[in-house]
Amino acid sequence: MAKEDKEIVLLKVSGQDKPGVTAGLTAVLANYNAIVLDIGQADIHETLSLGILFEIEAGSSSGPVLKDLLFKGYELGIKVKFVPISIDDYESWVKTQSKQRYIINILGETLAAKQIAAVTKVMSDQNLNIDTIKRLTSRASVVIQEENPRSCVQLSVSGIMQNKALMTASFMEISRSMDVDISFQEDNIYRRNRRLVCFDMDSTLIQTEVIDELADLAGVGEQVREITEAAMNGEIDFKESFKQRMALLEGLSEEVLQTVAENLPLTKGAHRLMKALKYYGYKTAILSGGFTFFGKYLQKELGIDYVHANELEIIDGKLTGKYLGEIVDGKKKAEYLREIAEREGIHINQTIAVGDGANDLPMLNLAGLGIAFHAKLTVKESAESSISSLGLDGVLYLLGYHDRHIDMNMENNI
């Protein structure tokens, strides 16, 4: 059809959601050989909002189709409105669809209007338009208090960003002042096809630093914790801090290792996350500056595919205060991430790294998605995304999974 032979109409539908609405309306359009140019629907508390952008022949067909749609709307008990769209306006709109697209996740135990308002104001200032909004967490009761409350909405946005550094800094300030997590990702093919997730162990998969636990049993806990804290904050070199802490463990009995392993406090959400990742076919790895003894223990408990950590030297049943092989520092973690990805045939942009300390930054920055988990401030400022308000299973929302994708499949299949 020539330009003057076409009419474009936006059909806007609202009312109580029920089966058969879309079928009934599109059946009317089918009778007039309409072409559907775009369609979208949202449902909030059983209230429907549906839009259908369609093209028909100009002239005698346009009046009857609108009349029949009105009648069908009345029959279905819904409201229908029509907005005529000029060909030029439609073509201009089509051209804007080639703009860069991004995914922004807002996470917290609960989400208040002021948090969403602050995040979306930053996006508006950056000239980014919200195309769709999805809630990824299940609907929460306002009567029954949940044991592990969590809330996440995912915003799909598009536009030409004005200043990424300014936007990131603004999100960080909102996160600090409003107790909310904000994740920002490019919406590309890699985001939708992540295949490998690598975890730090201490203070990430488990809620402790194992070397601190061992130090307590050796009677040098305070000294070791001071060194650990300085290393995690990036104040001293990790390798040097590791050597200093190892030396303080000299003479500790090998028997205590199993006791410590059996009592490792798993981070909230770790089991839920690992079961979901396994179900959906992800490869997983522990890349730790801690010790292989404990990494192997977690590997069995959580079904993790790879473990790379430091090997304790034990002679005559006692720790010598030394180690075997190369120290696994930040640089080595990144090397292992790349090595595993290559072995599995996974593009580096399909990888995810999760950690909390300064020695995790190399792998967080190398991975396609780096997540600072309950991390030190310097780490959060350097990582692409962070989670501080939820448990470890919050990672699943950054991958785009809805609660129903997680819990239903695990209950039925795991």
C-alpha cells in the first residue's frame, strides 16, 4: 500500500483482566486484514492495560473496524479508546528503537515510592526512557510477615546516555542514602546468555573469614583480623597479608579444620541460588584467597563445578604456617575465571563474578557482570553492580529470573 492508502491506529484497552480479551479484539482486526505493528500488555491486581498498534487500509474500512472494536469491548466488559497515529510520527518512532538499550534492577527488602522516584529521576535526567517495567519477586502479603522479604523490579530503558559516570555516581548515592540496590547493565545478547558464575568464598558464599576462625583457635585472632581487614580494604598487598596471616597459624592442629568446615555459616540465599543455577545449566566456581580444604567441602555441599584456592602445608598433623603452590590473589582469580571460561567454551562476556573484597576486583572487572556482594565501599564504587540489601539469591534477579522461575522449577525438579 502507498503511504496515503494506510491508516495507523493505537487501540488502548483497560478494564478487568479475563481470558479471551486479546483473542476477541484480534479476531475483529483479522476480519479487516489489519497488520499488528506493535502489541503490549500489563496486568496489575487483575486490572488490564493492553495496547495494540495496527495498520489498516484507509477509507471505507477504518470506520467499520473501529465500530466493531467498540462493540466487542462492550461485549467483553472493557473500555477501548483509539488514537490515530500519522505515518510520519510512526516512522520517527521506529527510528528511535535503534537506540542503546539497558536493564536497570532496583532491589531491596521492600521498595518504597521514594526509592523508585529517585532512581527514575536519574534516568530521566540522562534522557533515558522506560520502555517496560517488570516485577521479578512474588507479590507480598501485607498481613503475613515474610521470613526473608525481598522485592525487585526490572526496568528496560532506551536512549542515548548523557553521562554514564554521573549516573553511576548518582545511583551509588541513592543506594547509600536509601538502603536500596541498583544494578545497571547493557541489554545485549550476552546479558541474556550468561553461562558461568564465579564466587569468592569468605564473606560471600559463607558469612565469615575462615582464616579468622582458624586464628581464633590458634589464639591470634585479633592480630589476624587486623591484617584481614586491611587487605580487604586494599590497604596492603594481598600476597603480603596472606603470608603474614599464615605465619601466625603455625602449630595449629589439622583436626580443627574439619570442625571449622562442618560449622561454616552459609550466606542467606546460597542454597536457593545454587539450586537454581544448577537447574538452569550454569557452571559454577569458587575462586578464593582462602583454602582448598574448605572450598572442597562447600563444593560437595553446594554442587559447585570448580574450586581454586590456597593449599595449606601440613606436616605431622600440624599447620606449618606455610602454603603449597602459588598464592591465589586478585590477579590469579581473574586468570582462573578466564581459564574456566575458555575450557567450557564460554565467552568472557557470558561470565559473572561475585565477591566482596579488594582482591575480587580483577575478576569483577573482567567478568561480563561483576557483582559486589555486601562489599566494602571501595569495592562497590568500582564494581558494575552491587547487592547489599538481599541474600545471595538476589543474583538471580540480576539475571532476569522471576520468583516463579526459581521456586516452581526447584520444587518440581530438584
